[in-house]
Amino acid sequence: MKRILFAMLAAILLGGCTSERIVVTHSDDGIGHLSIEGSPRYLLLPIEDCAPSSRVEVCAEDSLLQRLYIRLARTRVDYYVPFEIDNHPMMSHLNIRLDSTAMCWDSLRTADGFAPAHDPLRPVWHHTPPYGWMNDPNGMFYLNGVWHLYYQYNPYGNRHGNIHWGHSTSTDLVKWQHHPSVLAPDSLGSCASGSCVVDVHNSAGFGKNAVVAFYTAWGPPQVQCMAYSTDGGYTFTKYEANPILTSPSRNFRDPKVFYHNDSQRWIMVLAAGHHMEYYSSVNLKEWQYESSFGEGYGGHGGVWECPDMFQMAVDGDPNHKKWVLICNINPGGPTGGSATQYLTGEFDGHEFVCDTPPNVTRWMDHGADNYASVGWNNAPDNRPVIIGWMSNWNYCDSVPTTAFRSANTAARDLYLYSHDGLAYLGSLPSSEMEAALSSATTFPDCTVEGVSDTLRIESAEQGYRLNLTMKPTDEGVYGITLLNAEGDKLTLKYDTRTCLLTCDRNTYTHPKFSNSWEATAALHYGLQGENRPVDGLTPEQQISVPPTTDGRLALSLWVDRSSVECFEQSGRWVMTTTLFPASALDRVVLSADQPCEVHGIEVRNITTSNN
């Protein structure tokens, strides 16, 4: 049975309609054989979000080039995604296993352009994929004034699958430009997380300053592969001798590669279940096992993933440096689900020696929505700047966005500070974020007892930063609530009696997202800064953040369309949460059990938009 479909679609989705013909032949085994007469740039695939996946095979005559699994429309079309024919020059036809009566067949279109559908919940200034699914950032590097961000990407739907390396670039870490994907699944599997290095030594022989990518091909099995770019990271060639590293381990992934100056070798850190493994190389192609680390250290409520590792000065002292090992974990985070922990210590090119006691867990972020935090290679002056996936594996595929799914956190600058002989990791929004702020709108200092008058934030839909400092006069509970006219709200509360700060997003009006969530951190912000025991929390959680000295709680809230990143103003802790309000959170209400002085209330809008 053969049917011929003429490409048509509303102009809102197309950059120009085409007149090519789509020819489909259905065979008795349930496979539709699809070819395109003409030379359009895109085949537009109709997606039904809740449909089961259909197998799509990209073929060249009788050879299989690529296999994908796509939720093609069966009873309704929720949205379209583009299949870029230009990226498949060898393709002669597609094989699609899907019932011949499915809506998909009459809904296929071709086009010379594609504009993603509008999604009212898309963040204003956080990085998001142009369409489709995104999770872990990976492979980031800086070169010639450009910050390159790659990420786990499914261009064929808004759920995890068909994992490519998506690609975006920025010159200011605020506004991002999207580019075609650089790595796609092949016979070894999907292209899972990894890292890139700028090969300034030409160690691998691909050329001086070639960009060399390391990624996990997710089969099974999980094996480590390499690709290289000679055009600055815009296109990559997969290494012909892949895989470069294998293991019998079931969990063996997310290679982080960096150059270790003291040993004059390249180091690879790999996540291997509940520990990290270290390998070394002189040519980036052949790797030697060095050691493993992790047993008895940090949190082990889930598997370890997405490592990063770098050396930093403590308190800015170049003579006092520590190595920081970032270890993402899923599940087992402080609020449940996924989260990012860190460990500090020494590294000699062979093994990492942690300087905190076993079973101590320290979190980079106390919220529910910061995962897979990793940094840029080759940043100017070895600047430690990172970015994370702003979601949680507990509910990431059920958030109420359609055209895209997931965003990244703001880029963050890291620093180490000391307390009682230990080094702690602090983070603040990047200096580029500060530069993107508008002039300040200030509110008068006040004393709050009970509930304050409502403060209104102008142009909240642009995104904004709210700064304020609270100084309780006595023990009690002190709060900040962001809300809108529809009743959506996010509430931060600090209880001086228990030294706990909580973040509560339990009130929503959006019918598609009912995740009830409350984050808790033992911050030890007691009025005198004393370290009090906290009932219900382990000793590891209680030392997550050192104390202050005067009881002041200085907060910096960075608010976007569907997220709030709450920083202590000096950067010693942060809580990140996503939320999906009906409109911008344009109102602020303060509360206090006892009289509380509030000063430094300042609002600045974000002046650079990605959309």
C-alpha cells in the first residue's frame, strides 16, 4: 500500500512551506517505508506526548545509519519536532514501525525552516533547549572569547531518549545562541555525559588547540569514547578506534578529563557506581588505571555520576590550595532525588585523599533542582565557573512544559573559604549575571512583626534579583514569600530556635504539576552563631554550612519565569527550586514572630533575555 502526502503546515511553525512529496509504503509487518521526493531541509514529525515510542530507522539503501525511538502521533498531534535532513546526507529513506492507521502518516510535513512553538513557562534568562528534552550539561569549554555549552539532548520529544550532545554558545554566560547538535547516537549507543578539553599540547595529534570530547556511549555496555573538533567545537569527528576505555562494571560513565600540571599527564575521573575511578594518559587515547575513591565518603543514597575536579585557592591565598571533587548523586539528595555534593582534599596525579571525616556529606546546593553541576575547561585564569541542570530525576518528565523540557541554572562562580581548619565551597551568580542587572529599585528599611504590607515588583516578568537582609531581635520564625495574584507562592522561613532554613513550594495553581516539596538546611544562623544540635538531622547535614556571628540573614533571590535561586549574599549556601506559576511572582510579603529589622531591600531586573 502506497500513499503520497503533500507537505503543508501553518506558517506559524514554518520558515517557508515546501512542495516536496512524502512517499510512504506500508508493508505487512507494520513498518512504513518513507522517502522524500525533493530536497527540503526538514521533515516535521508529529508528536503525541503520551504515545508509546515508535522505532524509527534512518537507512541508506539497505544499511542502517541510526535508530531512534520517537513518540509519533497516533490519535492527536501535540506538537512538531524537526528531523534535519541536511544532517543525514547518506539517508535514502526512513523505516517507521507504526500502525498504518495512526494519525502520524497524514500529519507528516516538510519545511525549509522551523520555529519552536511558544511556551509560556519558558524561562526568560536561563538557558533552555530551543525545543525537546535537556538534562545534564557536559563538555563545556572556553575558547577565543566564547563559552561553549553542550548538554544531554533529545531533539525528538520532551522526554529522555535519543540522547545527542546539544550545543549552545555565549560570550557573556547570560544570552545563549543555539547551534546544531554535535554528537548523535550510533551503533555503540546514545551519547551520554562527558567533557571536553582544549588540547593546547597537541597530545592527541589532532592539531594544536583541537577540542577533544570524551563521552559515554550508553549501550549497554557503558563504554568511553572520544571525538575531536578542528573548527573550535562546532562540528566533531568521532575517533575511529572507539571505544577508548571499557569496563565490566554496570555503572561506568561521565568521563571528566583535565590536565594535571605537576605530573604532566591528562587525568580522567569516571563515575563507577558508588565511587570514582582515576585514569591517566599522555596522549588522550591510551589510559592507565591509577586509583579509586569513594568508599565510606560522602552520601551514598544513590549512584555517583557526573564528576568534576579542580584545584582552588582557599580564602584567595595562592599558597593554600585544595582540590575539589564534585560528585553528583541520584537519588540521595538532601530533599530526595538528585543533588550535587562536593569533597575537598589533596590530589597528586595518582589518588585523591579527602580531608573531611568519612560519612560527612556536604552539598553544593540545598534545594531540589540543581544536578549534574560541572564546570568549563580552559576558562580564563583557570576561573572555576559551573552550571547545573535545573531539575530533579524525581519529577523531571512530568513538569508542565510542552515545547521544551528543563533549563540550566545560572552560571556560578565558585570559591573556597575556611572555617575551623576545613575548606568549604561557596558559589555566587557569575560576574556576568551581575553585569546584566538594571538599576536598582529600593524600598524603605522597616521592622516587621506579624505580616508586612505587600511589596510590588515592577516588570517581574523580565526576571529579577531581590536582595534583603533580616536581623531578628529574638528567637522565632521569620519568612519571605514570593507570590502572584493567582495564589502561587514560594515561602522561605528561618527558625532561629532550630537553626533551620526551609523553602516551601507547596502552593500551586498549575493543574499539571502537583509535586509537593520542602527543602531544609541546617544553616546554624543562630543569633550568636552557635552550633546547636538539630533534632532529626544527621551530623553530616549539620556541618553543611558554618555559622555566622551576628544572626543576620542576608539573602539574594534570583527569580525567573519558572525558578528561584536563593543565595546567601556572601555565597556560602544556595537553594535552587523550580516552580510553574500562572504568572510572574510579582509580590513580596515578609513575616516575623518577633520584631525583625529588615533593610537593604533592593530589586533589579534582568536586562538580557534569551527569548
